[in-house]
Amino acid sequence: MKIAIASDHGGFSLKDEIVSHLTACGFAVTDMGTDSTGNAIDYPVMAEKVAHAIQKNECDRGIVICGTGIGISIAANKFSGIRAALCHDAYTARMSRAHNNANILALGGRSTGVGVAFDIVDTWLNTGFDGGRHQRRVDMISGFEKT
Ligand code: RB5
């Protein structure tokens, strides 16, 4: 599975930890930046990079991280075909895959510790979509993109 990941300065430290973790687990990780906590970068720019990688099928899943995960998830969800889920624990991560078929995971670098984040990421990457009635609901959401 190919994974695109990006953060702003507020999510950089957690991104660094997750890139190392996923690489050690054998995933193909495309790190789209940023590369420090020092230089402030606008989170919508980083959300766009990952959203485009998913839209162009360059990567299968995406992970975006800002300070809270809120701004970068809102930004990612503006792109057609993107279902970005801000998760704070393994339960929400699992449900975002099983019920919402989320293709981008959003995390808060200032709100979620590394251990919990690894738990979230591992759960999110290893949970499939349940389909069925959930597919109908996801299709309804996709329909909103045409309005
Ligand atoms: C940047 O200071 C901060 O606003 C950003 O990382 C994020 O938390 C926005 O939602």
C-alpha cells in the first residue's frame, strides 16, 4: 500500500515519527513535507498535496497532520473524492474506515501523543470498508460534490 503523508509545522514532529513507524512496517511512504517545526507553512497547501496524490491514484491512502488536525481535515475534504477523517483514538479510526471508507486520516500533532497516534494509524490502515448500507451513505456524500 502506498501512503502519502504531509503536515504543517504544527504536525511536523508527529509526521516524522509516523513516517519512521510506517517505513519500518514496510509501507511505501511518500513524505510530501513540511520539513521542520521552525518555518510556518499554511496547512491548506499541505492538504492539497495529499488530496491530489489520492485523486491521481499516485497513492492509495493519505495522512495529514496539523496542530489540531481540524484545519487540515477541513481543507482536504474540499477536494472531490476525498473523505478525510479526524481521529483521536483507535475506535474512531476503525469506524472511519468501516463505515465512512475514509481515504485520508487526519491527526493533531499537538493534541495526540505518539503512542496513541501509532495505534490510530495501525488500526486505520488495517481496517476495511464494510460496504452495504454504508456504501449507499458514502454515495450520498459523493452526490453532494455535484451540488
Ligand atoms: C497552526 O498554528 C495551526 O493553526 C494549525 O496547525 C492547525 O491546528 C489548524 O487547524
